[in-house]
Amino acid sequence: MLERNGTVGKAIEVLDQVADRGRPVRFSELLEESRFPKATLYRFLQSLVGQGMLAYDAERQTYMPGLRLVRLAHAAWQHSSLAPIARPHVDALAEVVREAVHLAQIDHGHVIFVDKRKKTNMFDTLAQTGLIAPSYCTGVGKAILAFLPEETRSEALKMQAFVPYTPHTHRSPKSLWPELDQIRDEGIAFDREEHEQGIISVAAPIIPDQRRVVGAISIATSTSRRSLDELKTLSPTLRETASRIAAEVQPWQFPN
Amino acid sequence: MLERNGTVGKAIEVLDQVADRGRPVRFSELLEESRFPKATLYRFLQSLVGQGMLAYDAERQTYMPGLRLVRLAHAAWQHSSLAPIARPHVDALAEVVREAVHLAQIDHGHVIFVDKRKKTNMFDTLAQTGLIAPSYCTGVGKAILAFLPEETRSEALKMQAFVPYTPHTHRSPKSLWPELDQIRDEGIAFDREEHEQGIISVAAPIIPDQRRVVGAISIATSTSRRSLDELKTLSPTLRETASRIAAEVQPWQFPN
DNA sequence: AAACTCGGTTTCATTATATGGAACCAAAAC
DNA sequence: GTTTTGGTTCCATATAATGAAACCGAGTTT
């Protein structure tokens, strides 16, 4: 993500920085973590606020993501996400398994959740949509990675830091590769508490045609509710759902 | 929205153009509607695609909004929207009235729906979040406009085209002003099929303190289900909900 | 109260970047 | 085989971004 892009790239970099921190940020905070000099950063922020991409709280002198993004995302959601297509299938699956169902796609090496459903307690449903997670330590992430064309995959992994979230997290591409081979074989991926302690999941890739994987769907639960083996028994159902979704993807959708 | 801003402004203008059209767009389409020359537009698109703000379909040679936006919007959603705060109240209201409940904020003169709930048939719920609508012909829009400080309001109205969606739509600020006065008086706004034929709504502004309005909440229905008079009987309930939401807004949130 | 910080904002000469007319290219239409 | 259409690249020029330094206002310290 260090490609040299023009002014817009830099501006978006700033936008990202603000969005990444989960709270309103002061100018000075941004300044130290940013590679830009004072005046430059300042002008970027001005521009972004002017466009509504950021909101500025004059009182507290803090910046936060702006509403304009919500509007833009609405369009993205409709066109570039699996969510609208997959919705009924996600619903149905959630109804059957009574566990959290996640729908994800990959974007610049990050897994991005484009839909979530949880029939048990229905709060919090879509609030988490748009959340991102690393690919190398999540079920959906590995399911997608495994079926990505060679080049795209190493590209995606290259920009990963391999943060050891839990004792089970893969430490490097070395240990990940064999697992990806296996996933490609079996058509199913598992998250064995690799991202969050106590959280496990099964995931199946969504593959509309031989050439490409467009996303993945997973069933997640906590170790206190179910064991990994129990979860494994849901694999066929999951795969079934995944292929049903895949069947509805048009050949022209979701270009790589 | 015609302020001359630097390169970022222009780039975002292009981004908007792509997002506004509700479908993948060709380069040539964008070219004719854009004020930029070929090469310039081309490079903007390249940049935006490079950043993941747009996705490019090489096959069909079309551009569409990119997933990166979904990710960014997630952050915006959490910080700059009323949605997280209002959620339980919106839920409760939807449960009681059994009609569509909309939560909206204003952004650059546009009403932007940050949450929607419909307890009758639950599909389509949040799919429409992020949708925008004009302020001058919607219940939520007028409720907000009425309580906006003088200057901000005319600012907001200035960038409106006053499109006559239905026979009941206000044609100009002239006819809108008296109604806004009345809304300010009564603390409640109505949409009398002004935006969509057959759709009516009641809306109440969300006013955390005397100085500012941060959004509005509305109950919408179709004329075939209920009359406007029936809808009016729900005003107290609606106002009650609005003030409950307002009470939870912290003084530092939602700067103007 | 004068001097000093500590954010944040503005200036301005310099430099890097965006610009856009024109040329170019590939594929489709004639 | 030629022309048109739609998209991409070149390159000299104009423009906008840059960032060091100065500035400003509101606290703090001396």
C-alpha cells in the first residue's frame, strides 16, 4: 500500500488514518503518525472536510469520518458487494444454523465483511458491516486466499503484517501455505481461534466459475457454545449455500 | 457544491459522479457529463481505482464504486451518525407503530437516511441505508430544515433544484418558507405525497439542545394503508421518541 | 505581567504535479 | 480497406502542492 500515487492518493491516505482510529482525532495525533509536514496535512484535512468526507468538530478540534462516506458507500454496497445477491441465502442459513453468519469479500489484502446475520439476538446485525479483518487468520480470509490466483494471493499477503492475535495465529506465510493447499483441496476453511481467542468458524469460498473467487461465507461461534467438530458437521450446508450464492453471480460481476 | 477545491475536490467530484448513477458507467458517459478533458478524467479514474475507491471492470470497461468505500463508511457510520445511539429507540418505535421508521440526518443540503426499520416485512431493512433524498420535499428533510440556523438553511436550500416529483412538491423556497415556520411552531413535519405519489409521513426533529438540530425521525406509510389524519395521531409518540433520542446525544457530538 | 509553550493556522518562494491538446492505438463499424 | 469510436499515452506548460518558517491565540510558567 506504499505505491506512489498522486495527490488524491495522499489525501485518501489521510482519510484512512482518520477512519482507522476508532474515535475523533486531534490534528496533532494525526501529525505525528503521518508522513506529511504540518502545513500539508493541514490542507489535506481542510480539503476533506470541505468535501464532507471528514467532519470537523470545532469545539473539541477533532476530526472524524463524514456522512458523505455513508452516501457513497450505499452505492458501493449495491454495485460492488455480494450482499444484495446473497441476502436471502444468508438469511436462510442464519435461520437454520442459529449462529452468526458472515459474508465477506477481499479488498487490498483485507477481508471486508459486507453482511452479517445473527438470528439468536438480533441487535448489532448490520452495524458491523464494513468492518475489516486480516485475511490470514480468519475463516473467510483463508477461504478466499486459497482460491485466489497465485499472483493476486502473494500480492495480498505481501501487505500483511502477520500480527499474532492469539497463540494459534499463523506467524508467517510459510506456515500458512500448506493450510491453503488443504483448503483448496477440501473446499472449506477453518478458523481455530486464530483471530480471537474463543472464536471459531467454518468458511466456504464463493466461486461462480473456475477462474475466480468472489468472496466467502462463514458460520462463526464461540468455543463455549460449540466445538470445532460440531461446526465441521455444518460444512455441507455451508458449501451448499456458498454454491447457491455463486450460481447467482453474473459472469460480468465482481471483476478481479 | 461548486466551490473550487484542489485536486482532491475534483477527484471526489468524479467519484460522486460514478456513485450517483445507479449502475456501472463507461468512460465515455462520464466524459460527456464531466467538465474535465479526456486525459484528466482518465487519470482521475486511474487514481481512484488504484485506491480502491472505484472498481474497474476490464471486461465491460465500466467503473463502479469500490469496496474501500464500504470500509470507510463503517467508520463514518459509527462516529458521525445518529444510528448507533438511536437504534433501540428506532426499534421500539417500529415495533409499536408497525410502519416504516426512518432516521435521517442532513449533509450538504441532502437528507441522508442513516437507518430504516420496517417491522411488517423485514426484508430490505438496512439495504437502503445511505440513500439520499432532497430535503425540501420529505418529512425528515423539512423537520430538519425548519430548525436549522437561518444561514445554514439558506445555504442548504441554495444547492437544491426543486424538482417537482409530484403535483404536491414545493416548487420554490417561497412556498416552503411558511410551512417551515409552521413546522418550527408545531415541532412536527408532514410529507403530503411531496416526494413520491402515495407516500406520506410524519417527522419530528431531534434537538439535543436549543442551539442545534442533529437529525429527524419519521414514520412513513402509503396512502392506501393509512390517511394523513391517522398518521397525525402518532405525532405524540414520534415526538416522544425524538426527544428520547435527543436526550442521549452528548453535547460534543454532531458538530454543525 | 513578561516570557514561554503548545497546538493550530497562514505565508510565500520553490518544486512537483496536474493538465489537456494532440497524437496514438485497437477494435468495431462501415 | 477505410473510417469511426472509445480508450490510452506523450509532453511542454500551467497550476497546484509543498514545507520551512513565521505567526497567532490561549493557556503556563517565571
